[in-house]
Amino acid sequence: MALGPMRGIRLLFVVVFFVLGPVQLAMALLSAWSTQRFLQRNPAAQAEVVQLKPVIFQTHPGRPSYAAVFTFTAEDGRSYTVRSETASRPPAYKIGQKLTVHYEKDHPERARIDSFLELWAVALFHGVVGVFFTGLMLIAMFVRVGTPRTYTLPNAGTGPAS
């Protein structure tokens, strides 16, 4: 029995999204778990924004976004200067602004600003994509594509309706 073209496309769609959706959801959970462990295991410090570094994205070559460059003193007494992993336009921070950062004792140069975007953006992205793909998969599984079938109902009775 050959599959019609629409049925074959739908099957491919379901299989692809059957993999992508749950994988993205798993990545979201892993990222959230990793961030939670990072926050629990590593110290926090007060930092100050010392510079706003322009970041040029290929999608907007003439319009830079800005990443905060901040300095903080770790528990070992040494001062570290770190660039934020995120950039925004307009800038999310101002030079001289005080903020809290979290850092690994063994790698203070990997410090992260204590903000929702900086800490949770990756988990949020994977979660949204995972929910979207999983939703598409479920829709594709349960929505019928093609010509509706007609069914003949058996005669319900033999006498006149009462």
C-alpha cells in the first residue's frame, strides 16, 4: 500500500518534530538544572559596570548591541574584569551601575550577571522551541489531512418515528 504524498509529508513532519520537540525540552531541563547548580555551588560578589562593549551581529551590521563589561573582587582578593555573555540594544546596564555576579571559584573569569536574561535565557529558549515543536508534532499526529471520509449509518429503525 503506497502512501499518498500528503500522508508521507505528514509522517515525515511527525517523525522530525517527534525528535526535535522532546530533545529541545530535555535541553531546557538540562540547562535549567545546570544554572541552578551553578547558583547553588558558586559565590556571589558585587560588581560594577565599567564599560559597554559594542557587539555587531551580522543581521544588523550598522546597529550595534552592547554587552556590559564589569569588574568585581573574588574571595581570593583578586580583581577580575569580565564581559557579559549577553548584549542588548539599548544597553541593559549603565556605566557605574552596581550589580551582583556569580562566579566559579576556580574560574572567576566565567562570572555571570545575576539577571534573568543572563542566567536563564538558554533554558527559556530551548523550552519555548521544545514546546512549539512538540505542539506541532501533536497537531500533526491528530489532524487529518486530505479528503474527509463519508460513512453510511445503518438504518436505525424499521417503524415510524414516535
